[in-house]
Amino acid sequence: MGYNALMRRPRVLAILPGFIPSTQLHIVKPLVALHRAGWIEATIALEHSVFPHSLERAEVVVFCRNTEPAYGWILDFALARGKPVVYDLDDNFFELPPTTDIGRYHRAPERLEQLERYLKHAALVRVYSETLLERVGRLNPNAVKVDGPIDWNLIPSLPRRRDPNTIRIVYPTSRVEDELAKVFLDDVQRLLAVYDGRLEMCFWGYHPRKLRGHPAVRFLPAIANYDRFFQKFARFGFDVGLAPLRDDLFHRSKTDVKFREYGACGIAGVYSNVGSYATSVEHEVTGLLVSNQPGAWFDAVSRLVEDAGLRHLIQGRAREYVRNHYDLQWV
């Protein structure tokens, strides 16, 4: 093999169902970073815009959350030509609640069948939790648990100066109707009453009806472009972040994305003691782990309001941990 062949960058084609936070974070950003560093030649396309000549040219094909049977021909084409396939999955579609639109979509029998075809035939499957690794491992032994990245170029080098008289709490989500917030809403109402004038609660992307019109509650609309969202989020100077999860198979399969985001932004997070948070967060060091029982979220946030030393310790330690473990360059 000649020198030029050894130095040629492998051609990687990522085929995505859409540009949502998961595909942007886990596929687009790392592949673009590798492309810019000169390690690979990356091409990114949506399913509906893929043509056979692009597949012919690719040496590795990457999928992320693809389940639509109409595009099954793409997988067939890649496999027939011996192209190694990588499949990236950050949600347990097998356990999605069937009561939601996205649950009904992904749990349709034809889409679950297509998902299994991807998983069984991939040369490598990437997941983000031990629970999902166990589920996928039944279909393909070539599955690994990986970490999601943080792009530190989106974060200011110095945290925004915080108002010592107001503790700013945040709960960001891309879900317009969010069932998870029910875990802490009653406790938040109580917090706002007990600490009247000392707290500001910001809901980003979700505006619970029971708190609309409250003078200490702020609502910000969701931002579809992840980079624009995270740049803005990182500059708000939030003090405390909330991250609930239900204790079921679906939620135990989720990533620790809010821990990564809160830690990178120097936010003291309060997390359900479930799934990836239970393993990523060190209690009272990089965050507070709580049960989903009534009153638990009130007690945890109250500690962070009353104990500025603990709040600052968690903010600093979480930022340091995330910097050392989730940097985009390492991922």
C-alpha cells in the first residue's frame, strides 16, 4: 500500500432522520470535529436526500435513531456492498410510552422491526446507558456504551456574574407537554411560596399551566438549533437545575445529558436517583440525587438555597468533572 493510500481519509456518510438535538450532539458535532481535524472525510445527509452514488462512495455508514421502513433500502444497499454500518441510539424505542405521539410512531410494529434490522446488522451499536446496552446486547454483541459530548466552544470561559439575592432555577426540555415535570411541580410551588422574593423559576421549552402567571416564573420558548440554544443557555447564569426521571425501563435507558449541560455551565443540579444520573452524579459533590417522592425535591432545592457553600461546591466540582470526562475532543 502506497503512502497516499495510507494517508487518505476514510469517507464516512452519516444518514439521519432529522436534525434534532440527539443527532446534532451525538453524530453531527463529533463527525464535523473529526472532519475539520483531518481524520475523516465526513458527509451528512437526511434519509430523504440519499442517493446510491453517495452510498457507493462511502466506506462507513452511520445511522442515528433511524426506524422508517421506507428508507430500509439504504441499509440493504450498504450491507449488500459490504459497507460497515454504525448505529447510534440514545432512547429505548422498545419501551417508549405508547400514550404519546412519538411513542406511537416508534413503537409501530413495522418501525420496531426495522429498528431490529439496523441493530442486528450493524458492525457497531453505540448506546448511552447500561440499561440500553443490556437490551441491545441481546440483538448484537458488538454494542458499546459511550459518553455524549460537550462543545466547550459554546460556553463562555468565565461564568456569568450571578445575583446573590436571587437563586435562579431552570428546567429545560424540548417537550411542549412534559409529564416528567409532574415529579417536582408541587414542590416547586411550595418553594416559591416559602422563598417568596428569593427564587426565580425558569421553564425553557415547557410552560406548566398551574404556574402560568406566577410573578416568579419565567417561560422561554424552545430553540430547535442545539448550538443556538446551548450558547444562550450557558450565558443565563442559572444557579440550580432540575432533572427528573421516572424509575422505569424507558427512563433508565436515557442519557445523562442534563448532568453534562448543567455541569458545563456551572449549575448545581438536582437529579432523580435513576439510571444514568445515579451512576454519573456523585451525591453532594457533583449534584444532589433525590427520590421522586413528594417533598424530596423541595428538601434538596432548599439545601442549595440555604447553603451557598454547598451550592458553590457542587457548581465548581460538576464543571470540573464534566470538563474532564465529556469534552468533545475526547469523545
